[in-house]
Amino acid sequence: MELLEDIKAAKDVVNALLKAKKTFRMYPETNPMYEKMIEDAYAKFRSFFDYRDELTLKVKQNELFCDSEQVYHNLQKEDNIALFFFKDGLREITFKKGFSHKELEEFLKILTVDYDREVVDDDVVTLLWERDFQNIRYVVDESFLAEDEDYETSAVKEVKDKAPDADELSRAYADAFKEEGVKDISIVPLTDKDLHTLVKELEKDAYNKMDKLLIIIFEMLYQAESKGDHEDVVHFLNDAVEFSIRHGDLETVIRIMEMTKEVTDGPSVPDDIKKYLALVFSFLGSDAEIKLLGEFLDSGVEIEEKVFDEYIKFLDKNAIQPFITILGELKTIPARKNVINALIALGKKDIQSLAKGIYDSRWYVVRNIIYILGKIGDKKAVDYLIKTVNHSDIRVRKEVIKALGELGTSGVLQTLKECLDDPEVQIRTSTARALGSIRSAAAKSIILQRIADKDFNKNDFNEKKEFYEVLSHWKDNDVIEFLMKTLKKKAFFGRAVNDENRACAAYCFGLMGCKEALPLLYKIRDSKNKILREYAYTAIKRVEYGQ
């Protein structure tokens, strides 16, 4: 198969997705055109999968690449499918051969949401994660923060549009001074610069008033003599904090906490004053204040990541449980992401408090807590994670298996080995991938033992292929010898199953790029068994040309 045919098929897939993105939502699900559009796009995927087992698209700002070949290019912002993915941090997306008709439909629903007109959260990556696709993988730049380059221009235009023009202002002033005794005066229209200056001065005035108020409160603190005076000052600071959170002014909260910390860190400040000021930090992380913060986060107001990170630095571990509580109540994706990030930062201070979230009755809260524990990467989390491997919800079990694989301690191997006996194929394949992430000799041994087990032959071909794909992570003699033995094996009874195993071994050799296997692969590429023939051919192509 020529390389150009692969690339042409990839381009056809992208064009089908682009066409669906433009017109998919024009028809209700009951309309025949709706189903036809899905079927047309699905046919393009099937055509590509005749050539390869996976379609991987690398995402640039205005381009999509398959391997090193450009399959899409658009410098315009309108209907730019590359920019659609890129702006939310998606850097690579892979569709696997098992990609189903239903998964395509769900993917198109994400692809065709009208983010400009609908009240939704424009986070493609999170929507993909929540759909839990079995045959879509993606790579995300998590540090990426999409910024609209034209924001400043559009903001200035908006101010211009809303501001009255110079003629209207002149007429208003002229009408006001038509009374007797009023002399004509020269009217100077406000420029854009004047308007910006006025806005800045008003903002500065508000900040100055709050700063002056804080100075007065802290002066009261230094002048306080009795316990009641100290309590009053703390009460004033708490009120200022609550007022600012209620109005979404996190920057003012940060200033309050910075000034409070500056006082408590002072060497000459009496211990009793430090004790009272510590109550302000506790108040910031209390149930009531975290709930207020959650309401603000859920309001849809955009928050600068830098500001939110600064805010979180002033919270202590007493805020962990309130954050877990609101995590299950928040309605918007950006709000949940902010809370998850807060718990990743705070959870490092107290893994035990964070881990209590795994006992929550809501599966999605448990899954998020597992995700957070995995991101923290503390080996102490393993004992808590292991307790959730038998959770009733398959999505939770998959998340914990992934987290155990990422933590990769020797203590997780026995648990993962037991997960290979799970009745759900998704759990078994997730476990295999987790063992592949660990990449230890012990993990390799578990995979080899599972594949060599006679009951493994009863599994579906796609499941067996997943295990062999994981096996390709180890390019050592043990694996090569095992694959050679599998490839050479012949059977009179159960020939179809044996040929499936040989096809999987060929697939694994192709992924490994193992040139030692080429003589055997040449021998079986003309096999009468279609699967074995196709996988041998593909493996040869990959080894010889690195495709």
C-alpha cells in the first residue's frame, strides 16, 4: 500500500469531520440526513482502517498532520478544525480501529457544539474525558492557556460602541446651557484615551479605598488592648474577605491575606495577635467561604489562572473537605477543573484528608478524587487507591487502575494482576495498559503469563491485540523469543485461534520495529488466513519503512 493512499484516506477523514462540524446540527436525530452524515463519516474511517490500525492526528494551531504529512491547513479562524482542538490544549488525537458508530456520533456531538451561542463550557478536552471513549486517545498540553489574540481590540471596540459619540455629548451640553444667563462654553469631546483614563481612575479609587480600610483595620489591631478588641478586628477582616468573595473579587482577598501574613510573620508581633490572625486563614477555608467561592466559580465569570493559584496558596488543609463537598455540586466544567486543581495543591499537605473522598456516594466524585491522588503522585496514596479497585462503577475502576499504573510501585502489581480476572473486558485491557506504564520486569512477567494462559485464547481478538500492544513496550530477548515462538506455532485443531495469536505477534513485532522478525513475517504474508496475512503485511511495512 502506497504511503500517499494512507495520507489521502486521512485527509478524507478530516474533510468528513469538517463537513459534519458545519452541518451536523442542522438535522434532528430522527432525520435520515442525520444518520447519513454519521454513516458517511464512518465510511471514511473504515477506509482508513483498511490501511492502518490507528489514525493519529498531530494538532498544530492551524494544521493537522498524519505522521509528517500535512492533511489539513487553514489560516482563518472561522471553521478551523485545527484551531478548535488546539485552543483547548489538544496536541494529538488517535482513533483506534475499534472506533464504533456510536462513539463517532458522540464525538461529532462534541465537535459540533455551538460554543458561541449555547450556555456550555468550551472545554473540548474535558468533554472527551467525561465521555470516556474506548477507542480515542489524546495528548494534552495541560499547561496550555488559550488566549484570544484579538481580545484587547474587541474590548476597545466594545467600549467605543457603548460610549456616546461626541455629537450626542455636545448636543446634551448645549441643551443644558440654553437657559438665560448661561454663557456658551466650548465643549471638548471625550476621546478613547480619556475614557480609558476615567475607567482606570475609578478602578484605582476603589482599590485605594479598600487599601485604606485595611490599613485602618490593622491599625486598630495594633491599638487593641482587650480580647474583645482583637476579636472585633478579626471579625472586620473576615467580613472584608466574605464581601470580596461574594462579589468575585479574589484579588482583594489576596491583598487581605498578604497583609495578614505580613503581620503574622513579623518578629515583633505578639503571639496573642498571631493567634487571632490565624483565625482569618481558617475562615478563608471554612465551609461557608468555600461554598461562596464555588458559587462564584459556577457563575461563568472567567478567572485568571495566576490569580486563582495565588488565592489557593493562602488556604490550608482545612479547606480540603469543603472543596470535596462542592466538587459534587458544581454545574460547570471550568468550576470543577478549578476545584480539582485546588485539591491537587492542597492534597499534598494532607493525603489522608483528601483520600476520605473515595468513600463518597457519588461515583463521579470518587473518580475525581482518584484522578487527583494520581496527579499528586504520592506513594502513600496507593493504600487508599487499592480500596477502590472493586468499586461498583466501571469508570471508577478504570480510573484507579490507570492511577496505580502511573504510581508504579511494586505494591500495586498483585492488585493489578487480580484485576486481569475482572469480568469486564475494559477493565482487563486498562489493567494491561497500566502494567505497560510500569514497565518493570515483574510487570512484563505478568503480561507474558497472562498471554501464555490457555484461557487467554478464548478472549476476543481485539482484547488479545491490546495485550500484545502492551508487550511491545519491552524490546528485550524474553519478549522477542516469546513472539518468535508464537509466530512459528502451528496447530491442526483450533487453527483460527492460533492464527489470531500469530497475527497479534506480527502486530507486536511491527510496533517494536524488530528487523529480526522479517524472515518469519515474509513467510506468513501470503497466508490463506486473512487476518494473519494483513497483519504480517502491515508489520513488514512498519519494520521496513517505519510506518
